[in-house]
Amino acid sequence: MELWQLLPHKYRPFRSLKKKLKVIVVLPAYNAGKTLVKTIRDIPPHIVDKIILVDDASSDNTIEVAKKQ
């Protein structure tokens, strides 16, 4: 399913935007070092413009893992 298909019907005439329509993912994280890579890989890249990671003072390697992605 394409992202534009999730729009309410009143916005469907703007199908020409479907190639330009992107989202910004805000991803909260707390000690997510073990799961962060899989989580980011599971986000469909064709609809994402940017991923913002919000770290809540993790005590593991969340920041280091995020910097490598």
C-alpha cells in the first residue's frame, strides 16, 4: 500500500503528490541498543524523509548504534 492511499478520500485528487509525499519518523528510545538497527530497517525507506531519534538518557550503546545508521 502506498502512503497516498492512506489519505482521506477528499485528498485523493492530489495523487500527483504520491511520489513527493514523505514522513518524518520521530523514534523515542531508551536502552534500545539491541533493537534499534532492526527497528530502523523495518521502517519503509521509500516513505521516509528523515528519522529523528529521541534518546531518554539511555545507559547502553543506543547513541553509538544510532550514529552508525
